[in-house]
Amino acid sequence: MELNPTAYVILGMLAWRPMSGYDVKAIADQSTRFFWATSYGQIYPELRRLAAAGLVAAEPQEGGGRGRKAYKLTDDGARVLREWLAQPPRPLEMRDEALLKVFFAGSAPETAVGALEGKRRELEAKLAQLRTLESSGKPTGHTAVVLRYGIELSEWMVAWCEREAKRLREEGAP
Amino acid sequence: MELNPTAYVILGMLAWRPMSGYDVKAIADQSTRFFWATSYGQIYPELRRLAAAGLVAAEPQEGGGRGRKAYKLTDDGARVLREWLAQPPRPLEMRDEALLKVFFAGSAPETAVGALEGKRRELEAKLAQLRTLESSGKPTGHTAVVLRYGIELSEWMVAWCEREAKRLREEGAP
DNA sequence: ATAAACATGTAACATGTTACATGATTAT
DNA sequence: ATAATCATGTAACATGTTACATGTTTAT
């Protein structure tokens, strides 16, 4: 059973508790989005495919929610999720436009510091969100480990951007 | 003139010297691939589009290479490249499957250390390549700055993977 | 001769984003 | 009533990967 990574985001969350596509998106936006983003355009079709494959099952909707469809993980789904977890992870993909700009800054050297500062600003914004999340106390266990990674890595990157921007400003073109 | 990032990889390299799609790929595989990968399937069609838009121009092929088509940057291409460099960079996209596995490791806690070790091994391999590149002495100026980023960031990540794997092994489930 | 490296290109597929359309429920 | 939020879904588009097809040049 070969699934795309987004499918595993869904399976992973359903392993916590039954939920709807809307819930998956809301939780992803507060957590996995920092290292694996998703959108409704992926989640809803994927939930259908997973249901067709028998890895998730629509929960009988109890009174109230009309349009709402909650799904739960099936035994097969849980097995597929565990198999994926045991597999060596695929190589990290990075798409860092700021780095690309610094790399090619030879064509306009005065722009390099701006690219570094843009990256730093973006990281500070991300850091603020991650710290809010951390002080909420909600992430525990493995999710908290990943949150700490996000915070510490971002801090390292911010420091690097500051250091290199300073160096470039002082030394001029490297 | 809105172009995709891959187009700027091409323009950036042509700003160094005229070259073919094959050259762009070979150089990207030794440099930008660590923060922006490309493939022939993108490069050749993109070169055509850039030529159609007048941002690059096929060089008159001198004796020898038959099929070989070298392109050079036009004045318009150079202007578009500089405009892009001056623009604030788009947010960083990360797709880190190893982190996803740690995040969802609650469903199979014994797999978390394996995901961390997989990530560490991949990083060590990347580090070896980056260090070889560094000791070649070829990257200078802004490209060397980005290379140092790759090396130092990877070292930080390796240390983090080791530290957390150790913690998980000692403390058991977090 | 033949293998390796050089070189270009396309088609099928996978993945992901954005914008739009639609309607129900809940709080003010 | 009405605005906000909850909720589902699709279509068009953008981007990117992989596998394949094809031929040339250079070194052994």
C-alpha cells in the first residue's frame, strides 16, 4: 500500500481520535504545517481515497452536525500507518528562495542583505507562533519533541541570518 | 514578468557565463540542489520559454558540438534577474518526512529513534558532499556563504538528531 | 569497436495551491 | 437578522519527478 505523505498526515491524526477533514486541516495548520503543509484540495479527495481503500471509515454521524463527516481509522489503516512509521524516511526536500537569492547575489550584491533580512523576519514570525504553541502546553510527547526542533532550529537560523547580514554589511561584497 | 523559481536558477547561472541546459543541470546538482533541486524535465522546457520571452538567447554554436545549444543571458534577462533579487523572498517550504514520523510516533513509539537515525544518516551523506565541495575551493563569494550555511545547518541538525535519539532511548516514551 | 560521457527532449504521472461555490450552525 | 465560524467539495492551474527515446563525441 503506497500512499502519499499527505495521506499519512491524515492517518496519523485519525490515530489520535476520529475527526473530520475540517479538523485535520485546523490541526495541521497549528502543527505539521511547519514541516508538512496541507490544503483542503488535498485533504478531502484523499479522505475519499482512504475510505475507498478501507483505511478509514466514515463514522455514523450522531445528532446535530448535518454536513459533517467524521472518519475513524480502521484496523487496516492503523497497520498501514505503523508500517510507514517503521520505514526509513524519504530525503528532506528544501525549497529556500532566500538562499537562492543569496547564492545568485553576485548579479546585484546590494540585494544579499535584504534577502537575509527577509528570511530572518519570516523566521521571527514563525518563532512567535511556535513559542505561543509551546506555552499553551498542549504539545506533549513526540509532538513536543518536534515543536522543540522547530523552535531551536529557527533560533539557529535567525542567529545565522543576523551574523551573515552583519558580515556582508561590514565587509562589502564577499 | 512573473517566472517560476526554476527559471531564476537558469537566469542566475547564465549570468555567470553562457551555457547549455546540460551544464545548468550539472552545476545545479553540485550546488543549488541542496536548497533548490531541478531536473531536465524542467530545465529544457523552461529554457525554451525564456528564449521565447527574450530573456535568454541561443548562442551561435561554434565548431564542434552538433546538438549542443548554449544560451546566454540577454539584457532583458539580466534586468529580470536583478528585479527578482531585489524582491523579498517567498516563505521557506519544508517537506521533512522524518519529522512527520517523529510527530506521529505515538502510534509506534519504537520507530521514533529509527526516524531520527535515518535523518541523521542522510545528513551525514549530504555533509560529506558539502565538505568535499568546500575543500575543492571552487565556491567563492556569495556561493561560499550559502555553502557554509549548508554545512553549519547540517551539523546542527546532526547534533540534534543524536541528542534526541539518545534522550528517547534513555527515557523511553517521552 | 565499444563504452562512457555528453546532450536534448517529451510524455505520463504525482503532488500541491488557489480560487471558487455552496450551505449549515452558532453567537450576537 | 446577520455575521462568524463550521464544513465540504471541485476545477483550474502550477510545479515537479521519472522514465523513456534518441543521437553525438571522446577516450580506450
